[in-house]
Amino acid sequence: CCCGTAFAQQLTISGKVTGAEDNFALPGVSVIVKGTTTGVTTGADGMYQINVPNAEATLLFRFLGYAPKEVQVGNQNVINVQLNADNKQLQEVVVTALGIERSERSLGYATQQVEGENLTLTKEQNVIGSLAGKVAGVQITGSSGASMGGTQKIKIRGVNSLNGEDEPLIVVDGTPISNANFAESAGVDYGNLAQDINPEDVESINVLKGPAASALYGIRGQYGVIMITTKKGSRGQKNITVQLNSAVSVERVGNLMPYQNMYGGGSSQTWRTLANGEKYVDMQVDESWGPKMDGTMVRQIFSFYPQDPEYGKLTPFVPHPDNIKDYYETGYNINNGVTISGGNEGTNFRLSLNDTRIEGVEPNTWLDRNNLGLSLGTDIAKNLTATANLTYAYTNAQRPGQGSEDGSRYLGQWFQRSLDLKRLENYQYPDGTYLHWNLRRSYASSGTLSNFTPLYWNNPYFEAYENTSNDRRDRLFGNVGLSYTVLEGLKVSGFIRSDMYTQSIESRTAFGGKDLPRYYVGKFQNREFNYEFLGQYNKTFGDFSLNANVGANLFDRRYTYLSQNTEGGLTAEGFYNIDASIDRPTTNSYLLRKELRSMYAMASVGYKDTYFIDASIRNDRSSALPKNNNSYWYPSVSASMVFSELIGWTPLSFGKVRVSYAQAGSDLDVYSTSATYQVGTVYSGPQTVNTLYVPDVLNNPDIKPSFAHSYEAGLDLRFLNGRLGLDLTYYKQRNKNQIIELDVSGTSGYSSAIINAGLIENKGIEAVLSATPVQTENFSWNSVFNLSRNRNKIVELYPGVDVLTHGTAYYSSTYSYLNSYSGKAYGSLIGQAYQRDEATGKILLDSNNLPLYTSATHDFGTVLPDMTGGMQNTFNYKNFSLSAMIDYQVGGQFFSRSKMLAVRTGLDPLTVEMNDNGKNVRDPLSEGGGVKVEGISAETGAEVTAYVDPQRYYGVAARRIYEDWLYDASYVKLREARLGYTFSKSEMSWLPVKSANLAIIARNPLMIWQDAPKGLDPSELSTGSQAIGWYESGQLPTVRSYGINLNVTF
Amino acid sequence: CDDFDEDINVNPNRPSDATAMQLIGNSQLSLPGLSSSPNGEFLAQYLSETQYVNASLYPVTSTSFYSLYQGPLMNLEYVLTRPELVKEKDGPAANQLAVAKIMKAYYFWHITDRWGDVPFAEALQGTENLTPKYDTQEAIYNAMFALLKEANSQIVAGSISGDIMYNGDMEKWRKLANTLRMLMALRLSEVNAAKAQEEFNQALSAGIMASNADNFIFKHQANADNQNYWYGQIDPNGLGREWWALSQTLVENMKPYNDPRLPVYGNPTRATGEYVGLPSGETKDMDTEKYSLLGNAIWKQDAPVYLVTYAEALFAKAEAAKRGWISGGETEAEANYTMAIRQSMAQWVGNAAAADAFLMEPGIAYTPANGLEQIATQRWVHLFMHGYEAWAEWRRTGYPDNLIAPNGVNVPTRQIYVETEKFNNTENYNEAVQRQFGGDDGLYGKLWWDK
């Protein structure tokens, strides 16, 4: 709206904006008529021109890295302005341990903050997963999107615990919340519980990486802290803001393993025949070493089902190249959220609602989630403020299994390439019976089957639709608090913080499959309270500043579960209830109680806003520790100096050095200190005998908490008014006296003993480089690159023990291990390797020209990566904004049982390769076929070049020898991309809308490079509760997700 | 900040106390596992694999004995070293301890005969000794004789409660102790005949089993918790595995003599209704309808597991007579041999009615010239499905002499130590392997008694 009189008085002002120090032109400075929305930006030459209504108008000049400046127009037509670089912009406030807000400038240790908007770029639902690649020194190991909410594992600064349990503490608005995981290493991956945080509620995440930052968490802070601050409404805002957020994504599997399409199911290329001469597919073999898929008319599995329309018929034996791909569906991810926030002088509030619905790429899998968030703050009296932050989350899901042969995961491991999955999709006949593909052979004489119970594998669709697993979780966490400002600078506050959830899990094994029908149901309830007091004092005395805090915390946890399993089958088909158990059901009930009492104090003294010294101390008493030895102290000190204040070198806008030392600890599991027995099977025969047995794990009455000693030094540099920044950190952390379940010789009577032992050391550097290479009126490019390199070493284990086994895998009489050895890095992969000739390194062959192998003691080296990091680029052009998030890993390795089995069972293209005779390796040896084997005969010592039947060769090399199936885990991945358009005011003037943004989003669109073969994803090695991914087997396929996202603010 | 609740760190999920008989009862639950093992059946060549042929080809892999130490033996060690656990309400303390000793000796016998030297004296000490030394097999045999002797002499009147095996009947335990001692003594026939004869006779005079009612049998039950291992594997409603056929070796030793036990041991083939054995290690043409699969009576849910039997004791006596350790010569040998076969028939078939005809069969009827071989071969037929024991007797006697080398691989003469001993008990492991086998922990090392 405009009025003619005002228009007549309009003035045109022009001028140039330069930097005060160097007098260079500043492009891209925003020039606004104060109190209006009228504004322009300066051009490449720093020049601007703007219309103002009258001489009373004030121009406001703003530019990143400079102090804003206001100039009243008065009678000037040309206004040239010099802007002063603003070092105080580096006075950014960060939330540190216990929610204490500190100026970043004063911190003597590294923290790295990620803004909420960078966590929701592509609507990743798990806040832990959304940190991937964004924080130096933080490694996220994800799981496939097909798992729908699967585990996202986080490690800060390498492996710091010998038992691998070194996940950081997750704190939301000061409330520690559970990040527990109900998944096992195979089966359904229910995911880490931190995913109950609604990403849309997150204002920022600050990662406290080392004990110096987390020392105030004492016995809970050894492995760092993820401090999450949620969005709040603003005070003084007169009107209420309503935001709508909506995203729809389509999900497709990508990166499937390649399979051969020449030979079908069976164990021999010779056709099996029935008495009448009809050829048939060997349904009892779950491998693809069978005849060529050349269209021969044969009886396939469905022709053995009398109820099948093709009963008794011959059908062509042909390949189905997409049969595994066909199994997966298109998934959908629909996410809708609304937030209402606002406030007045004495109150602020924010209410958020979020609804997520996912249909998975695995058939018949889905997830629904609802989040409700409420944050309130109100002054209830002078100087007395009450706050509350509450989150409610409800999850209801039916998820697929993963891991070795779980559910449909056998598809890439044991399978007939000749199977038509589309034919199997209608897995139930009208008479209620089921179609399977893997049965015992028919009687050759009659060609009829007597037993339709599947042999090793169910029809995958039967698995998906009948053997389902469901989980539900209700969760409420948050806090209520009161704070009272006693006098200027002195504030006392009290909080009650709580995290409560009920997790239900049930699973069904249906009638008509290979397994006995079964029903399992479990209910897991956790209730954690923290009662907290905090006194804070802030005061400046001349050149000195003081920030002092004292506090106390009482932690109280009660966790119970009750789970039941039917035994011996179910009494009624389709009735899934414990009541249907034929034998006495197995029942487990469990109670855990734990308390922790803590007191702490922290003081920071600053001098001239340039020199800072911090010290903190915490005392913890844990009920899980032996009664007479349950109190421990955790100190920290740090110092920093803003040296740029002293040297006054213009291009260096800010420079700080920092050093710190700290101790933090970690607690132990409850009930680890006293001996107990375990309840054994009840013998109910002629007499009933109740049995008890001695547990395999030896508890320890003298156990102590584990300690971390951490040393850290860092340098924080910003140049050219913040256009370029570099943050460097060096750290060394020694984790002593680890509480480990040491594997001991079983001949001692125990499998493992809980002991304090070991010293594990991590050293590393972290670098964060941020830059704004281009900034003009219409275009800007911001880039943040981070890199971290960690070196891990097990300095010592236990006296007399130099190896610790973390994981054991056993398959087909062959063991493999994840071990740690003193003097080496954590997590060596151990397995059987080729026996090699010492002189030449060539492999040794037996008399059948099959490779010989070592015992399962060969050390293939550590699984830990050398380097991890990420890069985020944001380009803004006018109203468009493009963001791309890349993360990478250098080094690390894993063993792939999926790949090994695909080769062993004849699924992999390797098994139909051409050899150097130009023949298929499956062709008869007499015709030049066979796998070419070169080596040295172990018996004669002679060099051998031979051709060996592939089935026999891979029966050894892809079953007993792990060497060929170990892969480097390096990768570079485009994890997130977002192209958004912000509608300008003028485009929306007809709408009651303040702002709107429409974006195309892509999650996980591209693996730019990986060293491991196609079909394996080294960035998704997380398998449920497994602390470290080393043994890939039955990994869910990678999911690529593309969608649109609309944000509207009213 | 006072102390925490008194009981906050007391585990409410597990019992803090146990009684000796509860621990002994649990140790007894592991007994069928000494017999019900496919690997044991392959080593004795009772069964052949019809599919995924692997274990019956004797692959070079280690086998763990940890679960025997951590499980039953540790429970028994608690009973023997913690007097407070032994409650008089369950019967005389001396009897409870005697049972623990007998079972300890029995488990160690099984272990040492599979692997050779193993930790004994320093074993089962928990944190007191996490790396126990390996004792020689000779020392372990001496210790086992001592344990059984002690048990025999300490048994007093009065039964014990919570005993799965003999329902508290201490006379049966006494007979078991002496029978075990006698069978162990026989095992030393080739390495130290004098010692063997002495222990054998002492055991015999202390009183051994006198009928099949004294048999040491684990009675499985028709419920999921107490069922026969083979039922879970084979029952069509369970895993439904048709993985095991009678071996050709076994059928060759039974079918020509119309052995009445054959229809119990195996089923006729579905293809022809005949009894056909599958050669061990055969990998081609293994249609399950062409071979005799494991007999229904053997894998039924509540089929018993025969661990130590009267017939076995009689075979031992027959051999001792033949060797001249006990008096009576060939007459005594023959009497015990025929009696053993009758008892075996009664055990497996339910009656000895067909025994007379069987005992007339040429080759079965006792002939002094072939006496040792006949005794050993018939013992092997009798020990069906108790593979580890039969395999030990095969190693000692060399009978039956028609075991084959599947795919050219000979029947092993021991099992390889559990691989993790190399990590967890390195020095003692290396010492034991060096001492016995010159450093090669393989399948073909010879045990001390295996000469």
C-alpha cells in the first residue's frame, strides 16, 4: 500500500560500503531502511542505491563478520559507510555440559555445533544419523533405509572402550535420555532409541567430544556427550507463528549385488529325471550349480503342487535376471509436521506435532511415528521462571529382519537363479496351503511329493507376510524446572528430568513354514529420573570475569521387562497368544535398579576477555559399585588465550589457542559385583528336578569404574572477517582400567571374567575448515570441510593376556574372530587365510589342486578406519539454495559373508566367468573349463597351473578361506542433497503466508566411490547391537530416497 | 547422601543360593550330550551324511571342550569345594559328594579320551587360575580311579533327592562307579596291562552292574525341555532333517547276520524296503529314499540315551577273560560274550527272544580264534549311537576293522583342542601339544593309551 503524498517525498540515496581496516569495497552488504522491508545489497564494487521515504529514515548496514551500522539519512544524498570488523561475532554462545551457556571464546576444549537446519536438510529421521559427516572426530555407522529406523551408531574419537560400548551420553535440554537398543546382531533392527527425538524440534546439537568437555558428567561422560538443544518460542513476539512442514519421498533399492544368469538351481549340470523321463529342478538344493538355463522344458517347483494350475506341467527353464530386485517394492516416506510458537513479555511457548509414515522397500514392512513436543517458559513471579520441555513419541512398526539368513535375507546367499519371484508372490493357494520352493525331493518313481514342509527356506513372501515382527514404543521425556534470580548474576535452579518408555516387541512364526509355529511377546519398561540442582554466578570485576557453578544430581533408574515365548508349537492355527503354547512357555522377568548421586562445581575466570582458565570437579557415587568403594572424583582443567587480541594482525580476525586435561569415567552394569546362580531347565520325568547352575561369567566384588585421561590442545583461527576459518585439535586419550568381560580359558570353569584391566589409547587430529569462497549480491557459496584421523592402540590388556576376543562367528566348521592384541590397534579381523609359500608368496595347493589354508589365527589387521570426515557445500543463487552433504571414510575393512556365500552357492558372476582358455569356468574340465589355479604343490614343491571344477574350488576358497572376502571399507558418499526455492514476499502477496520454501530432496542418492564391490555398502555396516561392524552378512540393500519438501510459515 | 538401599545391587533376577543337588541335577542334564552328537556318530561310522557332506569327511577343525568345563564340571566343582551347599535334607552329605565325584570322573573320562592331555588338577579354579596347566592323560586316569574308589568307599545308607539318573538309589551309583572304573581300566590294556588288570579286578570285586536295571540311562521325556536331541533334528514338525542314514559299515556288520537290532537302528529304505547303508563320506547320488535313515525308535522324542550299560560291562568281562585278567579262560569269555549280546538285545529290542538264532549265525557264534575281534565288533554294534565311546574302543582295539577312509581321509585318532586355547591359555596349550604330538595339534595324534 502506498500513498501519493509519501511517494512524492521519496529520496534516492547512493554510496559505497568499505571495510574500515583496509578500505576495500564490500560486496553483498545488505542495506535496509530500518523498520521496513525495503532493502538492497551492495554490488561487486561495494556501491548501492536505495529509495528512502524521507530524511528521518535510518539506513541499516549489515554484513557477516562486521558490526552493523545505522546512519540517519538527514540531508545527505550520498552516504559512504565504513564497517568495522566485528570480533564479537565470535562471542557465539554454546551450550556446554549441564546446559551451562558459555561464550565459545572462553572454552579451553573442542566442541562442534551443528545447527538444526543442517540436520533436517533431507528429513533424515534419526538425529544421530543426521550428524554423519558433519562433525570432525565423530563417526556414524548407519544401517540401510530398508530397516526403517535401524541403528545409527556413533563413535567419538575412535574406539575408547575395550568392550566397544563407548556410545556417548545423549542429553536433550539438559535431560540425559536413553539411547538403548533392543536389536541383536541379527534379526529385526529396532534402532537406537535416540531416534525418538523429533529432528524438527532441534535448534542445535553441540558435540562435547572429549572428557574435558564432558568432565562435568563424571562417571557418565567418558565417551563424550551429544548436547541437543530444542527450539523454543521467543518472548516479546506479539503474534503467533505457525509453521507447516511436509515431505514426501519415494524410496527404491539401489546397489544390489550382481548375480549370474546362466545356470539355475541344482547341484549338478546333469538334469534329474523322474521315472517317466521328465526333467525336474532339484528343489532340495538351495544353490545355483544346476543346469544351464537354456529353455529346456522341465518340471519346476509349482508343478509338484497338486493344487497349482500348472501341476504336472513342463515349463521352460529360463533365467529371471531381476528376480531378487523384483522382490523389493517402492517405499514411501510421508512426513507432516506443524509447529505453533510464540510468546509475550513474560511467557514463551512452542508446540510441535509430527507424523511420519513409512512403507518399506521390503514387502509388508511399515513404520508409523508420532511426535509431540511442548516447550514452555513463564515468569511466575518477579525473578522466578518456570520452564518445561516435554517430548512424547509413539512408534509402531513392522520391520524386516536382517543379518545372516534372517527372514528373506537368504535371497542373496542361498538361492536358485532360475526361480521366478513373481511366481512365488502369490504364496498361498485358495485352499489355504502355501507355495514354497525349497522342499525335499519327490519320489523319483511317482514324481509326487509327500512332504510340503520347506526344507531350509520359506518362500520369502511367506516370511514377509506370515512371519511378522511388530514393535511399539511409547516414550515420554523432558523436564520441568524453576529458576530464581537471587540477585544480579546469581541464579539458582532446580529440575526434575525424566525419560520413560515402554517398548513392546512381538514376533510370530506361522503354521505352514519350515519352523515350529511360535509366538513371542516382550514388554520392556524403563523409567529414569534425574533430580538436579544448579547454582550459577556470573560477574565481571574490572578486567576479570567469573563464571561459577555448583550443582548436585540424583539419578534413579528402574528398568523391568517381562517376555514370554511359546514352546513346542501352537495349539490353534492363526492364534498367536502365549496361551496357545503346547509345552510350558519360557518366561523371563527382569528388574534393574540403579542410583547415582553426584555433586559438582565448575569455575571459569577470564581476564580482559582474552585469557581464560577453567576448572571443574565432580564426585559420583554409584549403586552398581561395591558398597565400600563406590565414590570417585573426576577433575578437569583447561585454559585458553585469544591471541589475536594481542598481535593485532588485520587479516587474522580471530585466533585462539587452548589446552586442557580431564578425567571422566564410565560406570558398570548393575549386579556385576556379587556371585549368583542361574536357573536351569526343569527335568520333568518320573521325578521333577529343579536345577541351578553356575553362570559362565565370573563377577568381581572388587570392580572399579573405568577412567579416561584426556589431553587436548587446539587452535582456532578465522581470517578475512570470518570468510575463512580453521579449527585444529590434537588429542590424546588414555582409557584405563577398563571394565571388561575378559574371555578366559573355559577350563577355568568360566567363559569370561569381569575385570578391571587394560589401557586403550587414542591419539588424533581433527580439522574443520570453513570458507565462503564466493559472496556476491546474488550468489554465495559456503563450504565446510572436516577431517579427522585417529590412531588407536591397545597398550595393555590383562597381565598374562595379550588377546581379547570381541566377536566370534562360526560357519560351516570355520571360525572367524574380531580380536584385540596388546600393542596393536583395536579390532583385528582373524580368520583362515591361504597357506603360502614363504619364498614366493604363492598359494599352496593340495593334491587335488585345491588351496590349503591356515587355521583361524591369521591376523588380517584392524577394522578401524584411518580417516573419516565430510564436506557440506551450500550455494545460494537469488532465491535458490542448493546443499550437498558428502561424507567419507578412508581405510577400515570388513568381511562379507554375503559375498562369500554368493560365490560358494554359485549365484555370483564370478562362478560363470570366462577363464583364459576362453571357456566358461563351469564348462567341463576336459573341454577347457574350470577355474584357473596357480600355486605351488605342498607335496612336491612344484609350481602348478591347473584348472579346477568351480564348485569344488569355491567349496574351499569361498567357505574356508576368508582372505578373498575381506574388503576395504573406504568410501565417498553423497549422503544428502537439497535444492530449495524460497518464495519471495511478492510472489506470495496473495497468500496469508510469511515465508515458504519448496525443495527437492535426495537422501543417499549416490555412492560416489567405494572400494568394496557393488552390492555391499561400507557406510551401512551397523548391525543392531554389534558394537563394531566387521562381519557383514545379510545386509539389507541400500535405499535411495527422493522427494519434495514444503515449508510454510504463517 | 547416605548409603544406598541395602539390597539395591543384589540381583533380584537370579538366585543367590543353590543346593548341591540342584547343581548336580543340572550337571546330569548335560549327560545325553556325551552321546547325542553327529560328530561322535561319524567318528564311529554309525551314521553317514545324506546332504551337506562335511563333518563325516573329518575336516581339520577344532572342537571345544569348554562347555563341559563351564557347565557340568563347574557345577560339580562347586559341590565338591563348597560344603555349605550340601544340604542334609537332600540325603547324606557323603552320598551327594560321592555322586559328584563319580560324575566328575565320568565327564573327565569322556574329555581326555577325545582330546588327550587336558587341564585337570588346576582346572575349575576361577580367578585363582585362569590359565590351568594340562595334566597328562596318565595322571588324569590315576585321578579318575582315585575319585571312583573314594566314591565307592564313602557311600552310606540313605538315598538322595533330586537325582535325575537313578532317583537317589545309591547302590546303583556304587555299581556305576565300579563299572566305570572297570571300563577305564580296560582302556589301558595296550599301554599298561598290569595296572589295567589290577584296577579291573579291584573294580570287579567292589561290585559292578548286575542287570540292565543298573544301566546308566538318561531318560528323555516327551516335552520340549527334556526331549531327545535327534527328535528336534529329525521330526518333520521340527527341523525335519533327513540328514542321517545308517552307514554302510554298520549295515555290513548287521544285515548278513539278520541282526534283530537292525530294524530298531534304522528304517528300511522308502525305495525298496530293504536295509541299505550309505558309505561314509559319499557325496554323490544320496537320495534319502534309497538309504536306511536313522530308526524311528532312536529319534523319538522320549527315546533314552544309553550311557553306561550292563552289556558293555559284560563285553569288558569277556575281553578280560580272554586276556587272562580274570579266571575262566575261553569259557568265561564266551559266557560273557553271549550274555552281553542277550542283554544288548533286551536293551535295544525289548527282549532277547531272537538272540538264540542270532548267536548261532556263523561269524557271530563265539570262536576263540577270533574272540577279541568278535567281542570288540559286537561291543561296537551294541554301543550304537554312543559314538565317542565306540570310537575310543575302536582306537584301542582296531575293531571293527571295516571302517573306511571317506574320500581318502582316515578316521581321526583324536580331536583338535579348542582354537581359543591358543589365545587364552597359550603357554600351557603349547606345552601340551609339544609334549604329546611334537607340536602338531592335529586329528591324528595318538593318545597315551592308544598304542
